[in-house]
Amino acid sequence: MARERGMKKEGKKLANDYRVDSEKHFRLKDFDPADTGDWKSNEHASEILQRGIQRTAELQDMLYAQDEWAVLLIFQAMDAAGKDGIIKHVMSGVNPQGCQVHSFKAPSERELQHDFLWRTTCVLPERGHIGIFNRSYYEEVLVVRVHRELIKAEKLPSLVSKHIWKERFEDIHGFERHMTRSGTVIRKFFLNVSKEEQKKRFLKRLEEPEKNWKFSPSDIHERKYWDDYQKAYEDMIRRTATEAAPWYVVPADNKWFTRLVVSAVLVETLESLDLAYPTVDAKKRKELEAAKKAL
């Protein structure tokens, strides 16, 4: 029991250490991509991660049965930060029936005919489900902001002003506030990888045949805009971090630690919902007793 409490305390600290829920004093440079906190190796972390995966599965089962809350996890990062690996490892124990994963690349022609929140709104998680967005509506204040020529493809009317980024942050605020009030719990993760570590991972993709498929020439092209992206990420986090929909700036240079932090946040989030299996009323209990006798 004492060990269980100790692990729970460790998980809570992990979740809180990288949480940003206010724009006050936030600077991206204050978060070290190579940080591993008090954790010196993967050995102990691996055990905690496995327990986190197991606990997530237990809580997800109750989330699904209770059918009241929805949980939305948003992952944003530079290329090669480990988004796919996080989803694969941290969510490895969940029931696929209660989990929906969606990736968002360049918008299609049909998507461009709608507002920037439309394509993600269409696939928000149902009650009782965990939804995962691999990239999201936040691309509209990241890649579109860095490559401003992309705004022309959105066919926006003349009412769009020079304050478009400020206005989009306001729209996102309103959208996330509405979703929260409607029972969708939102947790947002920025996987904070360093430029040097990204280079190492790109080289690995080039040198290992089984990873060649992951590499795209556009990856190198986007590295040229590294500083612009860092500024955009900092402004995005600062302007959209709230108590109800916080950001977690997760160190991403060490994959084992990244997965540990994300798992800790997910477990803490699910436990905060006071989940439980639905109780059976007297009428239903009589039906169950009758069914048992019939069998």
C-alpha cells in the first residue's frame, strides 16, 4: 500500500512539473528538452510506465461504462518528436472500442471550404471515449503562421483582419471552454524536442532501411524555420493555456521519459473524474436475478 501511494505521488509530481495553465511568466526556453527530473534511468521509469498503462486501462473501462465524460488528448510537436511512439506505447493497454485516434495533415479541398475548427470538430470523441489528435486545430496558429502564404488557400473573406492570430486564439479559447462545459476534458501536450535531437532522429531514419519510409524531404525544409516555429509554439502555449485545458510542455529528447510524463498526466486526469461503474437499481437487479434463475 505504501508503495502504491509512493508511485501515485511520483506520478502526480511528474504531471504537475510540466503543466502550464496560465500565460503568466511562460517562456519556452525555461523548459529543457533533455530534462528527466529526478529520474536518472529508464529502469525504474519502465515499471512506473507499465503500471500507468495498466491503470489507464482500468480507468478507461469505467469511463466507457459510465458514459458521461469524453477525454481529448492533443499532441503537437516538431517533426520526429515522438508523437506516434507516445500513442503506440502509452495507449497500448486501452480497449480500441473506447479510443479514437485522428491525424491531421495538410487540409483537403473540402476542409478548406469550412472554418478552421470544422475538420477537428467532426471527429471529437463521444462520451465515454478517449480521443487522440495527432496534430489538431493548433496547426492553424503554427504552420499557417510560419508559412503565411497558406492563409490565401483558406479562401477567407475580407472580414479577416491583421489581428487574425489573436482572433484565432480567442476562437480556440471559446471552443475549448464550450467543450469543457459540455463534458469533454481536454489535455494538450507539446513534445519539446531539441534541434540537435531532431537531427539525430532524422539521420536514423535515413540510415536504417526500416525507417526510410518515415522520412520526407519536407522535414529538412521545415528545419530552416526552427526559430520561427519556436516563437509560434511559445505564443500559442502562452495564449491558450488555461486551468481547464492546460498545456504540458513535455521534454522529448529522451523517449522513455516523455512516455512516462504523458502516462502520468493521463492517469491523473482520469482519476480526477471520480469514475465508477454504473449502479444497478432495484428493478434492474430483479431482472438480473430472474435471468440468473432462468440460466
